[in-house]
Amino acid sequence: MSATGPILITGGTGKIGHVLVRHFLDRGRTVIATSRSAEKLAALAAEMPSAREKLISLPIDLAKAGGAERLAERLDAMRLF
């Protein structure tokens, strides 16, 4: 079986997260990247303009109370899964 759904990468602007985002985008996958910093997410998207339609950026701080719940609500509203 081949996975085809979107990939969720929390901390998508960190060192490992950045590499994972690029890896999956290079393979044509849709990537949902989260980060505490909207500015860093914008910079990440600017690095990969050809993947603009495949990169979904969500500025959410998962370390804050309610962060995970907000992420779940946003993902549910997107109806990607």
C-alpha cells in the first residue's frame, strides 16, 4: 500500500523539520508544516516557490496550553484526512 495523504510535520522550520519538509515536497507530497513563527514559515515557503501549492503552513505553538486542540480543529476544518 502506498501512502498518499498529506504529511504533518510539527516544528517544520527547525533543523530536522526543515529537512523533512523539503524531503516530502521534493517527492510531490502535500506537507502541513507547523511552527511557532509565522515569519519562519513564510521564509520556508519562499525557499520552495515551486512547491507553493503543496505546502500548507500553520503558525501554532504546540507547547502552549490548547495548542494541540487548535491544531486538531484547524486540521479537521481542512478536511484533508
